[in-house]
Amino acid sequence: MNLQAFFHMGGYAVYVWSSYAIALVVLVANILAPLRQRRRLLRQLARRQRRERRQP
């Protein structure tokens, strides 16, 4: 079996490679979304603490 035949996947390459791409996008989103959420939450908490320190 040559490399071209492997990537062609017996005529199902579009379905196979698109499913790999979708799975990769979902995995990356599952990694990045909580990181962004955590960063946003930490910024909000820091703002809230600064605001509370300023109030008499």
C-alpha cells in the first residue's frame, strides 16, 4: 500500500479526514475554553478586590 492510497482511504477520504478535523477542533476547544474562562474569572476577581479596597 502506498501513501497516496492510504490518504485516499478507499474513496472515503473526505468523510474520514473531515471527521478527524472536527474531532481535533472539538478537542482544542475543550482545552482552550476553560483556560479562557479561568483567565476571565481571575480578572473579574482582581477587579472586584481592587474596587473593595478603594471603598472606605
